[in-house]
Amino acid sequence: MPADRPDLPPRAWQRMLSGRRLNLLDPSPFDIELSDIAHGLARVARWNGQTIGEHAFSVAQHCVIVEEIAMMLKPDLAAKWRLATLLHDAPEYVIGDMISPFKTVMGGNYKHVEERLHEAVHVSFGLPAHLPLYVTKLAKKADIICAYHEAIVLAGFEEKEAQKIFGKPRGLTQEQLARVRSSMNPLTTSQAQEQFLERFEQINTEVHLASQNISIIKERGVS
């Protein structure tokens, strides 16, 4: 990575391909662009790239699978919370996918930056900065289920080793597990980026439709 000039103050912003300049320490929702998120996540490798296959298993592909698992766990999950689940790793388009041992070493500073970015992403797409606890817990459960199966299918873990680290995930049928595992064939960068964008647009359309329906119901109630 190119270094900044030593005679200038430290730089806390990154220029994105959209042209936005995102301040990592004080991110603004106005500087968050979906195209930047999809582009970045499709190029960030899960497991530090230590996965089988010709292509890295990207965070973008992981996010799509996690949202699918969340729907399996709670089929009536509202569209806006499915959108939040799809974006659960969105900050990694800027800060990368740090493996858990490194996050432990980094400590609170990393979590602070990650949380600020998450809040900006949420607000940018019409979500509350802080999600309801049950949504956060559901996304985390889906994330752990996904990580467990990624570890076995892609990262060379034995099942006992994966269980020791992640616990044995529960809540999915054998048919659903088969669907999850079959969707873990690493996509090319362009395929992962397109898949993420398509899923975002599908869910976001549902969010807007739900919002319109609520408005109609309120208007009828008033009249």
C-alpha cells in the first residue's frame, strides 16, 4: 500500500471509486455508495484467502448466504431487517475482513471504527443506526452457521475442529443445510459483485413496497 507523505498530517479518509471520500473515523452516510460496497466486498477474501477453489471466497458472497440463512431461521423476517442482515459485514469494504485472532489483538479501536461505519451504512440505506437486539442476534446466529460450514467446506477444517470453535449450529433442516453448502462454490469477483447487487435491489424493492403499503393503510385509517 502506498505511503502518505511524512510531512503531511495523518490521513483518515479513503477515496472510493465512486469519487466519494470516506472519513474512516467520522464516516458520513452521504459518503456511502452501494457500488463501492459491492465492489469492495467482492474483492475481500474470507479466511485470509485460505480457501479451496480457483477463486477466493468473497465477503460479498458470504453476505448473500448469511441473509439466506437468516430467512431460513425466520421466514417472516421483515424486508428491512433482511437488508440489514445482507449488510452485516458492509464495513469490511473499507477495513477488510480481519480474522478473529487479529481482531482480538487490535482490541477496542477496531470495534469502534467498525461500529461507526456500520451506523453510517445503516442510515445511508434508511435503516436505524442501531438495529433491534433480536435482529442483531439473528444476523449473528446466521453468520456463525455460515462460518461453521465455510470452515468445513472451504477452509479445510475437520468437523470436530469447527464445532470446537463455532459450536454445532442448529436451526436448519438437512435440506436447508444442503442448499447452504451448495451455494459456497466460490464465484469470480464480477459474479460475486453482481450477485450482491442483485440481492440488494430485490430486498430494497420489497422494503419500498412495504413502506408504501404502510402509508396506504395509514391514509385509509385517517379517512
